[in-house]
Amino acid sequence: MPACELVPGVTVLGNLAIDVIDGAPPSPGGCASFAGVALQAAGGHGRIVGLAADEDQPLFAPLLERFGPLLTILGADRTSSFRLDYSDVDHRQMSVEALGPVWGPAELDAANPNTTWVHLAPLLRTDFPASTLALLAQRGHRVAYDGQGLVRADRLGPLVVDADYPPELLADIDILKLAEDEAVIVADGAFAQGTADRLGVPEILVTFGSEGCDIYTDGSCVRVPAAWRVDGVQTTGAGDMFTSCYVANRAAGAEPVLAAKAASELVAAELDRRRGDRS
């Protein structure tokens, strides 16, 4: 039974992160740092809840100023941290500098999502255990999940990706989003309809950056082209924006293809803005 009456909309849950990009000073990271743009664009009822250690919260103050009541930051015993080094805008090396907190019953109680949809944005595999997803399902939420949480191992040092996720993690997921490289790991090769059937998630998105995305539902696959191509710009957070916008549109009643088109347009516009800011 749900803890309260649920209203149409989406709540994004995830750890905030301290990102060090190309040796620059620390900057705010994690899905919660990028989802606000998506939820503002999508409209409807939305909320973001992130976890970070109290001593690190000043880093995220600009996000609170920008997104206001849309974003809530809860205290935790530690903050996720990553180092990202780009050889060019399309290629990066990533290291895990600090493991983030684990979302369990206490964290869910503190976040208290009241929306029909909850989007989980794990940075590493242990952020959201299967038992936490089961609790959300028991509360009556539909659950979207970023597939980097399937493949990113929870260990310090250079980021390790593999397919050693617990299968029960998929049991309570309604939408699974996989970037192309994550999909290859999960499928142990090319991702196709047989892989989607094996995973058993009702709705699966496989994204290909500027090439669009594939949507697997009801035993079939539809390719949705990208809105337009944006080259020569750093894309950190683009996947977070895409998925948050997609889920927000699905929560508002949009069909998958229309939700993907709206999300693609948002990301392309945001990347265009970044390119303009840089020039």
C-alpha cells in the first residue's frame, strides 16, 4: 500500500556527486544536478531529492538557488565523488573517488515521494538495492531506473563496468534506460529484441547519443531519431536530462515515442546552449 495518496508526476531520487572535470575545481554532479532542467522543461508535478554529506552541501547551493523548491538535499554520511578526464568531447576516462550513500528505508522515508512515478538515478550499483525498489513498488510507485546502476561496480579507482548485477534488481522496474555502451555490457554483445525479452522490463530505452534511441515495448522496437545533431560540446549530464524528461512526459500521459522526442529536443537545446556559452 502507498504511504500516501499519489499524485501524477515524477520524483527523481539519487546521490549528488562531487565531480572534478579535467582537473578543474570541484563542480556539482549526479543526476539531481541535471534533472532540474528536464523537469522545468517538462512541466507537471516534479521533485528531486538528492543525498550529500552536510559538509559538502555548500557546493550544491547554486542548484538550490536555481531550482528552488524543486530540489531537496538530504544529509548523508558521505558524498559520491568522481574524476572525469576528457581526451576530447566524445571520450573520457572516469575514476571513482568516493562511494556514495545507499538508499534504504530510512532514506525513502525522509524523501517521502508522493508521485505516481519515481525515477532512480544510481551512480554506482549499490546506490539502490533491490529491496529499495521493492519498497517503492509496495508504495504504489512506478519505477524508472538508469541502467548505469546495473553496470557500474562499487569500487574505488578507475571505473569498472561489468554485468554482475543481481537479477532481482530488475523485478520492480517499469522503465529501464541504457546508454549504448551499457546495453552492450548487459547484452554481452549487440542489444536486440531477445535481450529485451530476457530482461523482462516492460519498457526499455537504449540511447545512441546523436543517433537517437530505440524503445522496446510489447515485443517490438521503435527507433526515434535525435532532434538534431550537436557536435563539439561536452555532454556530461545529457543522459540524466534525457531520462528525467522522458519519465516526466510519461508521467504526464505521453506515449513513449512522443516522450522520447520531447526529451531529445530538450537535450539538443541544452547542448546548443553549452556550446554558445563556451564560444
